Amino acid sequence: MIRILIAEDQRLLRGALASLLDMEEDMEVVGQAGDGQEALDQILSLQPDVCLLDIEMPVITGLEVAERLKAQMAACKIIILTTFARPGYFERAVKAGACGYLLKDEPSEKLAEAIRRVMAGHREVSPELVFGSFRQENPLTARERDILRLIAEGRTANEIAATLHLSHGTVRNYISETLNKLSAKNRIEAIGIAEQKGWL
Amino acid sequence: MIRILIAEDQRLLRGALASLLDMEEDMEVVGQAGDGQEALDQILSLQPDVCLLDIEMPVITGLEVAERLKAQMAACKIIILTTFARPGYFERAVKAGACGYLLKDEPSEKLAEAIRRVMAGHREVSPELVFGSFRQENPLTARERDILRLIAEGRTANEIAATLHLSHGTVRNYISETLNKLSAKNRIEAIGIAEQKGWL
DNA sequence: CAAAAAACATGACACTTGTCACCTTCATTC
DNA sequence: GAATGAAGGTGACAAGTGTCATGTTTTTTG
């Protein structure tokens, strides 16, 4: 019997997947979580064989859950289940030791089979990721990312300088460098590009 | 037997919902669509009793599908099924004659029951929408919306003036008025606010 | 250890943005 | 028919943005 935990913030999808997987004779959904923290707690206490992790969840993301599980050397196999085929996400998932990276665009019939294959020791990755230019790694430094995130919230260079205890000019230098790296002509375009690539 | 069509672009959720609803003795999923155009075509040819429409789909949105069905006086009952409790979306859905507006955050068990209640002539709306300040209607004019959409793509005032055949100053006047209406301090904040409210 | 990369800074320049006052035209509405 | 509001416009000003050259100081890494 494969013991499964599902972490997904949309209750409708979570419930539907749980019903679907519970119908398989060799599977049992032992827990469900609606945010990352809940997922982490339940995985550590229930010790499922495998967990399905959505990435964009409240409190902590699925990628962070995976990274923390790896740090604690948890035995639970990890399958990331997400809408986004973003290079940055995929790279982080691989580094965090995920055994699978499936897109929510996959047909539902394939899910159970993918779980069985992962339990058999294989790696399962949606075809869109296998080809595709997933070898683009994040060109932004930590500081540049911090600043771009604040820009995305609508903060101005002056405000960012104040909150980060930097000079006005330094902030603008970082932004200029970021625009250059992303080939964006202004902040707004840069935000779009970074979000789309999963670099934020 | 209630004949159902599901329009949802995420194959995983679409498939899972179809399996779930097909298990109910009084329901039958007669069609599935992955984008708005497909949904519209299938509803007109298959004549289901009720359709579940996601809003953010490729080609045309679920709201547009609803509006076109209303214009053609189609008999099919409409249930909007979306992630977003945005006031602007809800208002458009009601105007398009939708019988239900459910959030994907609803527990999956409630879905079948909601469909039955809609078929019995009731209106089904997720509780978050019933209360909540959904009575905020879009303060932006058509022109202001057009321009804000272009801003969100990263276009500058000059570029927008060129594509819309307006003067540079006029574009900036519209933007200024938009910022004022949304109480935003700059374009980026304005985009965030408008998106969050469903006014874009 | 030396080189490279990251972090932080200054000053200057041109361009873009946001604001404001004020003006016209046209369609809708009371 | 006067009032309102949407659409379009001008010009001017202050503030914000993006670029560049150039510099110092740590931290990382081959």
C-alpha cells in the first residue's frame, strides 16, 4: 500500500485528487494539507511514502517544504505538482531532491501511474520540462532579487533605499543592472520576465 | 440525468472533476473543453443542462462564454468555477446570467450538491462572495482600462501614445487619473490593485 | 594568494513620470 | 436645453528613472 500525502491550497483540486487516488487499490491518502507548514508537520508526523506538493501555497512554498525535508533527511519521496513550467522552479526542485515534477496540465489518468513509477525508483518529469530550455539559471544576485521583489510591490527607489539602508544611487544601480541582465526596458517589463521564469 | 459540460484549462483538475461527477448516479459529464472557444462550440452542439466554466482560460474567458451564451439565449445553466473572488468578475458573471459562482477553494463534496441545487432553480454563490465588499464596481473608463493594460505589459507612455494614436500628454493624463481613482502612487501599484480587484 | 564577483557608493546627464491648470468636442442624461 | 462626463489636447514643473564612468570594500573561489 502506497501511503500518500497531498499538499495543495485549492480545496477543490485537493479533494478531487484525494478521491481519485483513494480509488486505486494500492494507494491510500493518509493526509491532506492546505499550506506548506501544515504539509511539513504532517509529513514528519505521518511519515507517508510519498507527498504531492503544490509550489505556490500560503505560509511556505512547496519548494521550501522540499528543501527542509532534504535538510532533515526525511525518507518521504517528493513529487512537485504545479501549474508552472518555470526554469527556476524546476532547478530548485531538482536541487531539493524531488523525484518528480508534474504539471497540472497533465491528464489525470497519468497521476497514479507516475506515483507508482516514482515509488519504483524512477524519476518522473513532465515532457514540457525535459526538452525546453530549462537550463537557464537565475542570473540575478540575492540583492538584485530582493530589490526587484520590492519594485514588484510598487515601491520606489527612494523607499527601497530607506528600508534596505542603502543609498538612493545604489538601488538604482542594482535596478539598472537587473534591467540589463533581463533585457527589459523598464521595471514593469523586468517584473514580468522574472515572474515568468520563476526567478522571483 | 443531469448532463454536464466542464470547461477548465488545467487538464488535471478537469479530469479529476469529470471522474468525480461521473460517479454520481444522477449526473453525466457529456463534454470537456480546455479553452473558451471549445467550450462555447460544445455547449451549442451538445446542449448540456449545465456547464462549469473556469474564468481564466485561453482563447476566450469563461465570462465571455457566459456573455455570448446569454446573447444567444442558450438554455444551458451556467456555473462559474474560479480561483478568484474578484468583485469585477462576480459582477460580470451576475450580469451574464450565471446561476452559480463557486470558488475553487470550496470542498469538493459540495460541488455535486451545488449543481443539483442550481438545476432545481436556486442560485449558488460561495459564502466569501455573499458578504464581502463585492459591491465595488469598476471605477475605470474603457480608455483608462485599455491604457492600464498596455502599461501592465511594460509599455511606456510614448509607445502607448503611438499605438493608440493619442498625444503623449493625453496618455499621461489618463494614467494620472487612473492612479488617482485607484489611490495608487505609481503605475506598478495601480496594476496590482486593478488585477486584484478584477478590473483589468 | 590572486582574481573574480558581489555589495555599496558618488555624481552627472537625459529621459520618463506624475501632477496641475486649463481648454475643446461630443454624447448622454436630467 | 443645461449639466455632466468621457474623450482628447497643451504646456509647464518637480520628482523619479535609467545609464555610465568610476571608485572602495568585502567575500568567494580557483
